[in-house]
Amino acid sequence: MSDLSHVDDGGRARMVDIPSKATSARRARARATVTLRPSTVSQIRAVQLPKGDALEAARLAGILAAKRTAELIPLCHPIPLTWVDVSIELMDASARITAEAKTNAPTGAEMEALTAASVAALTLYDMVKAVDPEACITDVCVVEKSGGASGEWRRREVNE
């Protein structure tokens, strides 16, 4: 028998059977960064991009993506999301996207938060690529999660 939870005895990928796991309130927060030219940040702030309001398009795309996560990630369980939020903070030469997902389920919401942050970043890239072909998506990661048997976890930042 395989010691890997997502691999069966024949070595094939499988979805984990989770009915024995307790349903609990779970939360996950993820982030992504999009590096941008300072002139692009100015255009985003002024809502002067050829495609329109990049921040609102990216925010809504991230929320929608979180709700579709199980359709995109083959071994991810569909979970009933109770809340999703995506926020975008503009800096001088980047945008920091933060996504948070909440659920009451037997499995966590990390994949939903990561999907929301990733798709928001992809959408922001799509909105700016005509004026900033050097835009780059970086640092997609879970920054914290809570609930379930593992309890609270928070990413330790490099400067902490």
C-alpha cells in the first residue's frame, strides 16, 4: 500500500476520501505579486488602460476562479465556499494581490485562495500586457491558514 495519500496501490493518482475528516471552519489566505513599470501603475490608478479598470476586473476574476477551483485542479475536492475576497495593493512598481477564502468543510481552502490570487494576477497581466509586456507574476504562495486538524499556520516572512 502506498504511503502517499493521493496515490493508490497501483501508483495512480487518486482523490482522497475525506468523509472521516471533521467538518470545521477553515480559512486560507494567499498572495501573488505582479511586477509592473511605474508608468503602468500610474495608468492603473488613473483607470487609463486600453482595457479599462484592471483592478476591478482582476478582483472579480479572482473571486470567480476560487468558486471554480475543483474544475481546474484534478484532485481538489469541491468545497462550499462561504466567503471569498480579493484585494489588490498598488506599490511603485508592483501590485500585491491578496486572496482569502473561507469554508465549513472537511478539507481546507488553500487551493481556492491560491487559485483566486493566481487568476487575479493573470487577469491583471492580461489587462496591462499591451502597455507593459515586461509585467511578471511572482511569489504566489499561501500566507496563512486555519482550521482542521493542523490548526493555525502562518508563513514566516524573510524579514521576520
